Amino acid sequence: MFEILRKSLETGVVTTRYPATPVEVAPNARGRPEIDWAHWLDARPAARVCPTGAIEYADAAGVRTASLDLSKCVFCGLCADVDQAIRMTNQCELASRSRNGLITTARYALNPDGSHAALASGPVAAGVADPGDRPQRGRLQEQEPTTGGTAALDALGAQIRERTARLLGRSLHIREVDAGSCNGCEIEIVGLNNPIYDAERFGIHFVASPRHADLLLVTGPVTRNMELALRKTYDATPEPRLVVAVGACGCSGGMFGVNYATRGAVDAVVPVDVYIPGCPPNPHALLHGILLALDRLPAKR
Amino acid sequence: MTLLPELQPILADLQDSFSGRFTAVQMPRANEVYFHGPMEVVAGFCAQLYRKWDGRLVSLFADDARAGDGVFHLYYVFALDAAHGFFVLRVPVPPDRPEFPSLTDAIHAVNWQEREIQDLFGLKLLGHPNPRRCALHDDWPEVYPLRKDFDLHTVLPPFQGERHKMRTVEGEGVFQVPVGPVHAGIIEPGHFLFSVAGEPVLYLQLRMFYTHKGTEKLFENLPVAHGVRLAESISGDSAFAHATAFCHAVERAAGVEVPPRARALRTICLELERLYNHLGDVGAICTDVAFTTANMHMMRFKERVLRLNERLTGNRLLRGMARLGGVRFDFDAAQRAALVQLLDELAPECESLFELIRESSGLRDRLETTGILKPEVARDLGVVGLAGRASGIDRDLRRDFPHDFYDQVSFTVPVFTEGDVQRRLVVRREEVGQSFAILRQTLAKMPDGPLHVEIGVLPADRVALGYVEGWRGEIFHWIRTAPGGRLARCKIKDPSLQNWPALTEAILGNIIPDFPVVNKSFNLSYSGTDR
């Protein structure tokens, strides 16, 4: 017992202060791909190497419509390998309240050889008023990042606690549903409970039953064999309830798409409030998405 | 191709015994031999390899070759661990008589694999003790998804009706406890039906394949390079091991040699994958018997490895690192230093924590003699990987079929015979130590040179077996190539498929509250099983 205590004291506090402090990711971590839309010479090579169709194009009457869909992206970076106009950033806070909010589209006039002559319009993020290609951000993130410190953390924590307390009776209870994932997303979701990310500091708690849950955290793709179980779990969750789709497969079907055995995205089966891209999203990205979802919960009467 | 010397007497013996009954014997690689023969030789061929040469059937699958050869083919893949080679028996199944005899009565290890062939190819099993559906749930219409005339995008009616007729267990005080597919913890979906008398479990029935996603069919519909990314999604906790097994298969089919530096980098990544999973599992086993402090420390270590993975490869689960012909990213001096630093810091930390775990009598009390998988049962079920090594099965592809850089490093394979949860924990503990040693040796011997070799255009109609000892056990990917750089078939064999039935044996006589820790001690992949 003494050894156990000694080890704990020796270790000290290891918990991150995120979101009061910036995400802790490696500089070479592959997050959101950034396209230099104005100087993009040809969408075809990137589209050819993209394994999930996250980069796509369609040509009609001398005009190419090219798009980047973060809900499909598995962040492999193969596009950046073949195209100098694409760069992998390490931005991982990509959650959006709408699937469209993850899609950016631009139009190009075409040269005879099929390369881009000039940017005709865009880039625009579909469904977002802001013409930038950044996904829509939640109110939590719109605050100026503070210099960190206990005061900022306390302030933010208090704000979240106040909100969750008002809406959900002091805490947010999450039921995780694996509706067909490869278990990669589960590894990172389990990580939310480790002492580094410690979701409990926000009053966020994973529960065993949907009857106790306020939020369903669903990974996909939703298989034919899990469709009914997901529907039943959703129906068993009392209102008000939130659904967060996790990972490329949960957001869009990912590598698997729709086939004889899968229904694809989570929103093909139950309504989704927030989409968290990633393959898998890291615990920062998961926290970001969950906090974004909280912001949207309708107030209790 | 010159065959490995150890395999030559076995080959000669088989040719002697089955003289004239093989229509062809092909040796595409030094450790991979294909025998083409009629269905009648299967039983004798199996018996001879099992009894005389200590062979074991590691994969059994079908392939729809009606377009080219007018028949289905069954492939029986045997590993000859002591001789370091694979013998593959290919037998035809005519489409007008779509049936094949079962071996399950003699070799229990093929039970699920035979039924999967029946479900996915519509080849009827003859003489199987339990020929019910396995891979497809009972409500599935009469479709055979892996036949070539079945389209990947076929739309099936949504689920309705019955998944599986579970057996009832009756008697005074006996009742049944259904669990899943949505579980209480953050784990994958599957259905368990416990039959209990009081607390002890009398009988456990499993219903898997909830996460069946058509993965093998999907491989046939993708360019081969995209297959690497798909292989990363077979089982997320073994993303790199599966992707590497797939790359091995393609590289062997293309006949290219992966450069030494790439082989060393692959070995580093495979060991990092082993590390983060073993550390996480040791912690999770502790949590399941209420020693959460140990788990908190273990999760902290696991997080450190995940962050190092990101620093080295750009992704915490090593995704995106694998590529055909080698690897995508080199490690620069700073990255190698980060790896060394992790080893320097983590090794003593792990040591002191393992000491803490070892000294916890309460923990030992819960783990020792819990969930025993007896060696003879493990052998009958063909249990592989760390679960096998805790039950006396001394096998490890890294030692017996050294792939990548494993022939350049020295390490030991821990083996125990007790087969309880404690030994499955100790195997992990020992393997963590061996991983540290392998990583250090690989770094010290890191060869220079290119990171990959070009595969070129993949020739059509080649077959090849790729294999990797993942952290959980042996992973096989078998491919047959099609024209245009595509695959006609990709058979994935995850160790979980082999080991699930062992769980139903290990839990017998244990109490239900111990099921989580017994289950966790195997930690099998649902997605790897269901595909």
C-alpha cells in the first residue's frame, strides 16, 4: 500500500489542461489537409491516390468542381505526397455540427489537357456562411485562447459545469456504441478516461446503459448486423439526447462506404448532432467534439 | 525456386505417399509449396502432416475460380513451424456439386472457418457436427457474398427476424444471461449467452460477426495500393500488423525484396504496436479486478507510446506508415532519439509497476487459476499467439518464420503451461521486456538504404501468403492477383477468429463476475474476426 501511494505521489499530476491550453500533438501529426485552392493546378492526381474519395472532382462544360470532404478523410497524407498544393497540417479539432460543414468546394476553368486554368469560384465550405475552408467552430473555441493557467481552466470548467448542471443535472453521461468500427476509434475513446485526458474533470462520464445516457458516441460504419441494435439503443436513450458520430467511418462510411454489409454513415440510421472526423480522432479531437455538442443542447423548460 | 532444406524431406514424403494423385506441385517461394489434388486426398494429407510432421492447419478458405478454371477452389494452408515453411493444398469443388467434407470432427480448429465457407460461398458442408450459420446471421437471405457473381453493392433488406437460434440449457436453478451486442464497457459488439447455475458458468454461446463489413469482398474492388489503407481498418489495434501482412503478400506475389532499412522500420513499428497494446491490456486486466491505480499508470505509459507513434509516423495508431514495397517515412536523428528516450524512461517505470502488480496478493488471488485454458484444449482448438503461449503452445512467427528484421535480433518467447489469466498477463509482461530488447537491437543495427522498392505492375494470377506475428498472434493474408493491378481474392485470417472458441472453454466453471477479466485476458478483436 505504501508503494502504491509513493508511486502516485512520485508521478504527480499528469492531466492536460486542454482546452484551456492548446492541443498537444506532434508537429508532424497528420491532421486537416490544407489545399492552396488558388494555386491548385490539377485535382486529378490527389483524387487518384485518395483511398476514400475525400478529394473528388466532377467536370462539366469546361468547368471542374473539386471538393475536399473531411468526413471521408482518413488523414493518410497520400494526396500531399503527390500534389504540392496540398499540405498536411496537424490541426485535429475538426468537429462540425453538420456534415456539409466538413466539405469545401471550389470551381476551376479547365485547360485542354484537363489541368486547372484558373480558380473560378470558391473555395466555399458548403453550408457555412464563412467562405474560408475552416470548419465551423463551437462557441467554446471562439474564445481567445488564454495563456492557460489554473484560473482559465477553472473559468472554463465552471462554465461547462454550469451548463451541464443546468441541462443535464450536474453531469453528462455518455453511452458509447460501436456500430461496426475497426476498434481504432474505441482505443482513443478509452483514452478519454486515462489520467492525461480525464474526461471526468468536465463531469463527463461513460455509462453502461443507454437508459442512463445523455449522449451517444457512435462509431461506424453502421453494419447491417448492428443497425437494429443502434436504433434500439437510440430509442432507449431518454430525451433530450445527443448523438455524436465518430471517425471517418461514423461520419461518412469511410473506407467501407455503403455495401452489402454496411449502411455507411451513422446519420443514415439515426440523426447526428456533431461529426468528429479522424481516423481515428485523437482524444483532443473527441473532447472538442463532445464539448461542441454540449453547446447545442436545447435548454430544459 | 530452391525449397528450404528442412522442407525437402516432408515434400518427398508427401509425394511418396500420394504418388501420382497431385495434379501439380508448385514452389513459388522457398517456404511456400502448393499441391493441387482432388478432394479425396484432403483427409490423408491432413493426417500425414499432423501426425508425422507436427503440421497444423492455420487457414482454410475458398476462392471462386469459376471464371478461369470452372470450379471453386478450397485452400488448406498448413504451417510446418519446425521446418519454417507453409504447405498449401488446393482442391477443386465443381459448381454442379457445391459441397465439401468437414474436418471439424478431427481438427476442431477449423470449425468456424468451414462454416464461414459454407455461408459466404454456398458450398455445403458434409458431416459437420454443427453446420449452422456462423458468418452470416440467421436472418440473412440466401446470398453468397464472396461468389464473383454477387455484387459488392447489392442492397439487402434490413435486419429482421432471428440472428441465431441459441441452445437452451435447462435444469433446476439453471438460467440464461444474455449480454450484448451493445456492451457495458467501451468495447466492440458481440452477443454472449451465459448459461449459469447460481454463479458458475455451465455453458457460453457466442454470436459474432456483428461488425461484418464485407472487407474481403471490398479488397477485390479496390486498386491494390488502396488495399493497404483498408488493411489498416481490419482491426484498428493491429493496423500496422495487418497492413504489413497485406504488403508481404503483395510483395511476395510481385517477387520483390523489401530493402533492409524498411524491414527494420517495420519491425520497430510492429514492436511499438505490441507495446501499446500489451501495456493497455495489463492495465485493463488490473482494472477488471479493481486494482485501478495500476491501470492509471499503465494508461499513462500507453499514452506515451501512442504519442511516440505520432512523433515517428504522424499517427498515434501507426496508420499511414505502411506502403507496398517498404514504408513511407524514415526516422530522423531526433525521432530516433525520442524512441531511445522512451525506452530509457519507460523500461524502469514498467519494471517498478510490474513489481507493484507482482506483489499485490489481492490481484494474484483473483488472477491465478481463473479462466484456465488447458494446454490440450488449446492445442485442439489451434489457439495462437499470446493466449497459446500462456497455455503451453510454443509458437511465434517472429522466431519460426522470421519476417522483416526478426532474423537480425535475438529475443526469447515466453511460454507457460498453466493457461490462467495470470499467465496471460505474465506473457504480456515478459513480451514487453522482449520488445524493449528488440527495439534497442534494431536501432543499433539500423541499416542504411532506401525506404521502399517499387512493386511495378502486379502480374495477374499469382498467389502468395503474407504473414506477420502481431501482438495478439499470427496474422495471415492470402491473395490471388487479377489483371490490371487488382486482387481476385484476399483472405484475411486474424488470430481472434482462431481464439474466440477458446474463451468459451476458459470460462467454464468460473463465475460470471470474472468473465470481464477472462475476456480481457484474451482481448480478441471482434472486427478482425467479423471483417
